[in-house]
Amino acid sequence: MTSPWTGPDARAAGAAHAPAAAQDAEAVGAPHAAVSPGKAVPGAVPGDDAGGRRAEDVGAGGVGGGVERTRGTGFKDPSLRRSLALFRAFLQEQEDPESCYTLLARDAANQVEAYGPVEGRVVVDVGGGSGYFTEEFRRRGAHAYLFEPDVRELGPAPAGSTVVADGYLLPLADGVADVCFSSNVLEHVADPQTFLSELVRVTRPGGLIYVSFTNWLSPWGGHEWAPWHYLGAERARARYRRRTGRDAKHALGENLFAVHIGSTLRQVRARDDVEVVTARSRYWPFLASAVAKTPGLREFATWNLLLILRRCPP
Ligand SMILES: C[S@@+](CC[C@H](N)C(=O)[O-])C[C@H]1O[C@@H](n2cnc3c(N)ncnc32)[C@H](O)[C@@H]1O
């Protein structure tokens, strides 16, 4: 497999696209996107707070301890140790979201960097919530921008590279992103195919699209009311309310949708504007691709599907 980072041409393309993105964000931004006050918009080079540890360093020190960087050949995902660290972090998510999402962001950035360094690249994080992933990409030297439609998700102090915008209609020109990144958003949109098409549109030919989602039949498919969703969404929500005294954040058909692995794979494979680079369980330590290839089993055993697509030339 060839790396999407194709050297000087790719860098030039990223640089050349950036001003177009900025103009577009400003032009289209007025009606439906708010850029956080006084800060950069996509295409502008963000304040250089990047730097920090590189993928190799993260690999040495933390969750990516077993991550083998195989640039140009995809990535052999990693060790049991990595999966256990992620699993432990998920269990602590409510008590310690900071540690959980910092770890997850490093892990996801490692997965992206298995295809080439993000330093100097334009990375667009769609539905990025409170920005842990965007921040991690910036720390690695990327020009990374967060697009998030719900201001309540942004947290108290969104970074300057934040744009309030819907993933269905990104205020970006075609092909501006070297990497279009979307973690755990697909199951929250009513029309995943239109959402995916928008991610593809803003990615340059040869660029990567990283999409992960928790499929409905995953043990975690019902989110905070899992695994009781297997008995039906309404029953599971009612149970959650009884147990916690609170309404669940997610409601099926409103902000959570039943997305399946088989149909999603068929739809992306039928497209002629992307190539499927990998389709695998995002968190599994072994057999991650094999599980995702097995109809039936994959719906229950994958937990979370990671799709890496490469934008085909027009
Ligand atoms: C489960 S959170 C994921 C946040 C973050 N990406 C992560 O992996 O931790 C789902 C996010 O998707 C966002 N979202 C929902 N609908 C969206 C849309 N149409 N376009 C972009 N983002 C959307 C939500 O506002 C929320 O921030």
C-alpha cells in the first residue's frame, strides 16, 4: 500500500488548499458556523502550541506501547496491553474523562500516523466534542481544526481552531483536508451516508478519512443504557431512568441511530471516490480485521468499527 503522504507534492497541496479553506469558512461561516472569538479559522496556521511528543514517544510511554509504526504498509495493531489500557480507561470515563479521552486521542493519532506523520498536515476533526483529538493532532504539529455542531459539547474554553458547524455541511472547500477524522459520530447522525459523503468531499485526493463508530448490535451499542438495548431501546432507556433517576442522554431515532457494520461496509465499498484501506475493530488486540470480515459475528463482536478510507483521485 502506498502512503497517502506523497512527499513534497502533498505538502504543497495542503499548503495551497489552506487559504481556500479559510476564505470558504469565512464566506460560508456567517449563516451557519460560528468561529470561536478572535481565533483562527481553518486554513490559518494555528498558534504554534504544537510540538510535544511524537507517535514514537507515545508508543514508548503509554497506550501505544505495542504500536508498530508501519508507514506505507498500514498498521499492525498492537498489543493486549494497549487494549487493556483503553478498556480500563473506558471504565473510568465518568470519574476521569480527562485521562480517558487523552489516552483515546493518543491512540487514535497513533493509528492515523501509522500512515504517515501528521506534522504540517491539515487535519479536520468532525464532531470532535470537547476537542481532545484535535488537541492531540496539534500537539503533533498538525494544523488541526475542530468542527462541532453542539456548543454544549465544546467545554468551557474551546481552542481557537474550533468551528461550530454541522458535519453534513462543513464550511470548507473541496479537498482541503489531508486527514478527515471523525471518531464515534456516525451513529449519532440520522443519515450516515450523507455525512460520510461530506467527509469525502473535504478530503484531498490521496488523503485519509478516519471514521469510527459503535454499531448498534455492539455490546456498547446502546451507549449509557447498554447492554439493555438488546431488549429494546425504550425498555433500556426506561431502565436507565429508574436506576439513575435521570433521563438518558441518548434516545434512539433522535441522537442515536442503529448503524450496522455490514450495510456500512457495503455502502462504502460501492463508492468510487474512496478506497477502503482498513475495516477493523478499533480496540481489539487481535483478529481485529478477521472479526470485522465475518458477517453476523462482526455485528456483535467488533464493538467499534474503524474504517480508514483513502480519497481516490477524481
Ligand atoms: C459521542 S460524541 C464523540 C465525540 C468525540 N469525537 C469522541 O470520539 O470522543 C458524538 C459527537 O458527535 C457530534 N455530532 C452529532 N451530530 C453531528 C453532526 N451532524 N455533525 C457533526 N457532529 C455531530 C455530537 O455533537 C458529539 O459531539
